[in-house]
Amino acid sequence: MLEASLNGTSLDLVSENVKKLKILFPEIVTEDKIDFAMLQAVLGQHIDHANERYSFTWQGKVQALRLSQTPSTGTLLPCQEESKDWDTTQNLYLEGDNLEVLKLLQKAYHNKVKAIYIDPPYNTGNDFVYSDDYRDNLENYLRLTGQKTEDGLKLSTNSEKAGRYHTNWLNMMYPRLRLARNLLTDDGVIFISIDDNELDNVKKLCNEVFGENNFIDIFSWVKTETPANLSKKTKKAVEYILCYEKNKNDHKFKGLRKESKSSNGLLNQSNAVKRLVFPKQVVDTSLADGVYQAGQYGTSSYKIILLEDTEVKDGYFTKDVILEANFKWGQDKLNKEIEAGTKISIKTIAFSPSYEKKEYEPEVPWNLINRSFNVKTNEEASKELERLFGFKVFDYPKPVSLVKYLLNFNVGQHDVVLDFFSGSATTAQAVLQLNAEDGGNRRFIMAQLPEPCALTSEAVKVGYKNICEIGKERIRRAGAKMKAEQGSAVEGLDIGFKVFKLASSNFKKWNPDLADLQTSLEDMISNYVQGRTEMDVVYEIMLKYGIDLAVPMEEYDVNGKKLYSLGFGSLVICLDDDITTALIDSIIQLKDKLAPEKMRVVFKDNGFRNDAVKTNSKEILKQARIGEFVTI
């Protein structure tokens, strides 16, 4: 049985990278440290010693990199009162600075997200750029949100007059994109909406983070069909969506599926001459009944040879049709198409075959996105949101149809979708609609900073204080609307979401007051921060352990002690005091009942009645083949 003490931080990415290096190059490890001289020797000619080389850099880049590598000591507090369908939903809404949120998701959602869509600030000079604190970003967030010292969330715009216009934006985006990449599955995709203010920079940034060889395309989306006459040079009708794959592969993206049925010829002049046998009673025709003799047929463009006599009766060939011509398909392909229900016809005396598929594969998407692909504009998106709320919520929201179209490129029915600049939660509504259309169980994870609504906005007038409140309400209304309009067709649709809010750790020992260490040490006798609940602690343990926040949870009362069972017994948590071996015996009985493949148990370090009970408990659990014994 493994014994461990739970670490109070999110995943340490630097340590993880060092582990990977040790596996790749074991010879570079000396006394558990990296010998960089040896690493250079191992890499040999692949090291660039030149003083001048191509690179993309800006002021603060190294600090931004380190910020992405610094583990978070924060947590996400469950907020059941603002959630919907808490006990059953698989969807998450995470309120807080997305940099810290992304750090906290590293363990539980590493390599789990199939697609990320983000619509970050465009850096137009009017939108905000969150100013990260390289020393302690969590502390900075808590202070700005009024959880520490100051009241109110203070965000600033990133004006060109500030002198570091592009720099500030890059320093915000760089660490977030680095962390986001870790969450993508190996075949996962990220879509980034942007305009021409930062298009050039975000392309260079993504080339560095995701790899230039994993670039897919820049999609041009027609955002308006009535562009303003503000420029003396051009009318701006499009915005851009950059697309990168974590590891580019040969799988085709899915665009629109061809709906209209039409005949397609089987001949192509550039193909080699092949012999194909078209089975009898399968190929239909408009030819008159009778026998057709072997010989040369075809058109002015194609020579087609009928190799053996054949016969027609009642619109079908009653003998095999054996032809020689420049066919696109071989015999195996023809046979498979017929088995799949593809209709084969030879309509005229030219004996030129054509086919009509029962169902067409989706076409690879164009890099132009407009109404032809059922994608709407900003104006239409604004009206749809206004109809949902009853007032004008945002000026330029993204249409749900755009996000749906993008997600359909590669997202399957059971995949996870992340948006960490979720705004009004367009992506969440897109996921709900996709599930409603095909019965899928896609999950969404939304993350959003509680950015205050403008004081003069309609949202503030009707009672919404920040963007998070609007996003959560949109999901509620959109889900309710689907249920009301589609009824039993979407009976099992998950329209709920669990709300969590970024905060400092629940454990005092992970939140020491460096200015008053004596008080901090005394406080650690009682484990938790004042005002926090056991449920808060359970979810922090899940985060720090790397467990999905949506896994099933059951509570058991055993002789006045509470056990939390997660994932059908894969993790059992007891946060009570005065634990005895009688409770340990009950945990073993629970293990036998639930029969998990592996069970891990977590206790408070000072929760046992005494040291002897703790020692005996460990031995009993070891005998019962408990996989891991953890204390906090």
C-alpha cells in the first residue's frame, strides 16, 4: 500500500517535464539533477549556438513562461445554489481568473479535452487585458475580486497610449495557451477567434505553443453582411479563427454533409483503364428491354468497351455488365459501395455508369465560413440573445451556429469542450444544441472572470452585476427553451451545470500568513479556513488528486462519521475527528460492496484518536489491499 501526504498545489509542470527528460535521456541525471552539459552533448548537432537566430520575443515573455509553470495553491469552491441539476449534470461553470483555473484543471483534465474554442479580448484598446501578478497571481485575483482587502474587481483597458500595447496582450495570452495545450487530447483542436489587431501575433504565439507543423488554417468568418463605412480603404466584413491541432494527423475534419442527391460519373480521363463487373439485378437503366452485344460504346470523350453481351428487362440488367474504361473505382471499391446501398445506374446506350450514394460523407470544411454553411452573423447572434433575455445583452456576441459548425469538425458525441474566455456562454449553448440534435453526451467546461457589466448597460439595469451572472443565466434559459420546444425528443438532455468559484485553499497549512507565522502555526491545529465546509474540502481534494469534478459522489453515515465515496469507491474521504479502527473496518466493508478496481482513502492527519490507532489503521488497510493511504 502506498502512503502519501496530499500536496496542496496544482500539477507542478516543471517537475513533470523533468521526469519526461529523465525517461528520454537517463544519462543526463546526476544526483537527481539535470546535467545540462551532458544534455547538450547528447543533443549534439541539434543545438543552435548562433547569437543571431529567428525568434519571437517581447518584454516579459520569460516571466509569463514562469507564471505558467508556477503551481496554484488555490481551489474551486462548489456553489450549489447557483448551479442547475447539481447531482446529475456533467457540465462545469468555473468562475475566476482563467489562468489560475487552468492550473487547477491540469491534473484532472490533462489530455481529456477534445476541442477548445476561445474568443479572447481582441486588444482593440477598449477591451480589458487582465494584468497578471508574477509574484502571486492567486493573491492578486483574490484582492481584485474583493476577497482580500480591497473591494470590487478592477480591470483596465489596454490602450495603445499605455506604451506596451501588444506586449501586455501577449503576456496575458502566452501562459494561458501553454496551460490549455496540456488539456487537449492528442488529436484535440483549438479554435481562437481574433481580428486583425492581433492576428499576426497570435499566429506566431500559437506556432511556438502548439508547433508550426500543427497549424491547420485561418478560417475567415463573415461576421456581417452590412459592414460599416468607417475606413477609407476597405469595408471590414470578416474576422478570423485560427485552428491548431495538438498533434496533426491524417483524420479528415467534417464540414457540411451533402444533402442534395445527384448522379456522379464513374469515369475520369486521368485514371488508368480498368475492368469492372457490375452485378446483375443491381444496376438500373433507362434502356429498352433486350440483348446488348459486346463491343465499343462510350462518348466523344470516353471509350467504353462492353466485354460480354448483356440483357435488360424491366429497367434492370439481368446479366452482369462487364466494362473496360477509365474508371475512378476499382472492383473492391465498387463492391463496397453497392453493399453500402449506393445506387448504380447505366442510363443510356453509351454504357457510361453513374452512382448516387445513399448517404454522403461530410465534406472537408472550407476556410471561408458564411451563410452558405448555415453560419449566422454578429447582428443575427445579437438578436437571438436579445430574444432569449428580453433585452440587448451584448453588441457583438458570436453566433451559436458558428461555434456549432467549428465543434462539428472533430468533436464526437461523448467529448469534452472547453472555453476559458466563455463570455456570455455561447459555447455552452452550442454544446447543448449539438446534443439535442443527435442525442450526444458532449460536456462543456466554461471558465470566465467575473468582469463587471458596464454601469450604463441594460444588463446592470435589470440586475446582472457581471458577465458570469449573464453566462449562467443564458445556459439556464437556453436549456429550458430546448426542453419546452422539443419535449420528449430531448428528455434525457443534460442542460445542467455545476458552478465552482476560484478561492484560496480550504487548508490553513497551505495558506500561511507569512507576516504572522506564530498565529499561522497555531491555526493549523484546526485544519480548515474559517467558513469553509466539508464539501468545499472534498472538492479541493478531488482537484489536487486529479479527479474529474463531475464524477458520481455518494455519502455514507457510519456510526456518526461521514464517508464520501467518489467514482463508485475509487476514492473514499473521511474528514472527521476521533477516527477508530471500527471505522476502518466499515471502509473495508464498503470496498467489498462497491468492488472498485483500486481504492484510495484520505483522512485528516490529525483526525485519528491517537498515533497507535493511526498505525493500526494503516496496517488493517494494507491487509485489505487498499491501494493508497493519504493524509492531509
